[in-house]
Amino acid sequence: MNTNVKVGILLRVSSNSQSVDSQKLPLLDYVEKQQYELVNIYEDTISGVAKVKPARERLLEDIRKGKINKVIVFSVCRISRNT
């Protein structure tokens, strides 16, 4: 295991009718192949235009605390609509 890389996976869908599975499964596979240490999976079900995204805020706090040193997302637009 590559214990130097502590990963947080950020997943976001815009509505309850959508599933994060299409994002989650390939990312979990990638983390496993890279032998990264998976610290947490952060899931938001909220529109990309929303300013506050609770899971993203928890992820940022874990980064500040040094728990995570790499963030993996399926697409950059999963972080914020304007990225």
C-alpha cells in the first residue's frame, strides 16, 4: 500500500434521482490499483450552483487537518459548477 498518499474521493450528483455509483466505482478501482490509502468518500446530492456543499466542506476541513493529501474526483465539474 502506498501509505504516503491519503485519498479523499469527492462525489456529487445534482438530485436524489441520480446515483453516485457511476462516479464511485471507477474511482474506487483507481484508488485500489494505485494502492492509495482511502481515508473517506464524501458524497453530496446538491446542485452545482449551490454555494455550500456539506460533503465538500468536510473534505476541505480534512485537508486542512492533514488527514488527506490527494483528492480524486470523476470530473472537475463535480467540485463546483464554475471550475
